[in-house]
Amino acid sequence: MDPLEQNKGFAEQEHADFPLLSDPTKHTADAYGVLGMMRIANRWTFYIGKDGKIQAIDKDVKPATSADDMATTLHQLGVPVR
């Protein structure tokens, strides 16, 4: 739900090579059902295929291992290694 400029800075800092969604209005978070009781988003990762369909959802994101967990899930979904 961070604003675009904050996400850009984070992506540059972390050398992210994938898009991050900015959602300061919370409309998307609400539509995906991730807003908690305090209107704060749960830290879930959605894997969305090129066809726009959700392929997988990780509802147990662990920041310490999230990169490895994402790589594992992408492999399981058949995404080729770069």
C-alpha cells in the first residue's frame, strides 16, 4: 500500500527485477482480501500468471527467507530460471 515513490526507492535498493504494486488508496488490497482488522495489509505474496490469473498465494511470508521461498514457488510453477 506504499506510494509509488517509496516502492521505486525500495525496488532500486533491493535491485528488484519484477514489478511492485503501489496501492496508497488500499483499493487493490481490499479487492484481494489482504486488509486486516486495523486496515493494514497482511504480507502475502500473489503469483499472477501472464494470463492475469492467480497461480499461487503465499500467506506465510517470512521476510528472512522470502527471496528463496519466491524462487522455489516460481520453480514449482514452471517459471524458467534466468
